[in-house]
Amino acid sequence: MATYATEPVLLGSQIKMAVNFAYQGTSTTLDDLDYAKLTYFSPISKTEGVVLMKSDLIRRETTVGQKTTVEWFAIVDTSLVGKGQMKLRVEAEIPDDDVPETGVRTEIDECLTNVVIV
């Protein structure tokens, strides 16, 4: 889901996190989603964390030869996350033809990152 820092991060720092979206072996990417919400938080902190919508993310497209690579990044203010090991919760609306009314399915996933805020 994301690329992580390997050293502790000081509370109050801004960090850039690479955001990678891969859904269960499909070719669905963040570019395919109309709605994605990322919440970075610390389970031991009393803050609500940092909420970023897809429109808040930075999209970078790089072309080398005939291959184009798309990368997405989030800038996270750790003072809003709080101390402790940072977690990431992703809520996304996945295009799904098996959902007749809306054509999308809402998925929520959570993971622990390697970022520790001190």
C-alpha cells in the first residue's frame, strides 16, 4: 500500500509517503478510482489523525522510452497523527459490475506502517 520511512520520525515533521493501490490481483489502480480516502493515525494517540482525499494526493507521471509510470504521494503532518507507530486506513470505492445499483463497492482496509513517530 505505501512505502515507509526506516528511521523514527520526529513529531511535528512533514513526511512524504508513496501511496500504491493494488486491489486483489486486478489491474485497478488509484487512477481508476473516483473516491479514495486515506487516514493516517496512531492507535495510542488521542488525535483523529490526518485525513486525505484522493484530490489531496500528488500524482507524478514519468515516461522513460515508451513506458509510463504513475506514482502517487501523500504529505503527512506528523503533529496531526501523534506519537507511536503510524497506521493507515484506506476507504475506496472500487468499480464493480456486480453491484447493480451503483456499480461501485466500498472497501475499507487498515495496515500498520513502519513509521514510528517519536
